Amino acid sequence: MFNLQLQVDPKTEQRLKAILAHMQNEETFAQNIIAYQIAELQKSLLNIRLDLKGFENKYKQSSEKFYRLYEQGQTDDSEDTMLWAGLYEMLRNNEERLRELA
């Protein structure tokens, strides 16, 4: 049994109670929240991978190889480099979050 208490404003509390009133049970509500988060992470990962593919095509190397070089200080400080590194870090973070929820 997991008892969850949330600190939310009264309007949010009212809205959550309305949602729960129409759910079969609290388990369904919780599963729907988890499923929504998984779907959002999957969409995010798809978009990030598309963006990474653009950099990979432009610079003719994988994001993994690029990031290894980046971590070793063997890349420049261009805007593309910063964006590419940030996207790759977002990819890794979101993949980890998805593994935690799956």
C-alpha cells in the first residue's frame, strides 16, 4: 500500500478529485499517469533522435562517438557542438527515466 499526499492548490485538488470520481479505482488512475509519462518520454526520445540524426548526417559521425570526443575536450565550442552535446545528454536522461518507468 502506497499512500500519497500532494501539496497542490485548491483548484488543482478539485480537478484531481473530479478525475478520480470518474475512475474505476485509484490503481487505474495511477496506471494512467504512468502510461502518460511513458508516452511523453517516447515522443520526446523520437524527436531528440531525429535532431541527433541531423547532426550525425551533417558531421558524418555517430552521436556516441561525438560525445566521447566532447567529454575528452576534443571538440570545439561552437553552437552546434553545444546543441549536439545537450541533445545527447537529454537522450540519455530520458532513456534512463523511461527504463525506470518500464
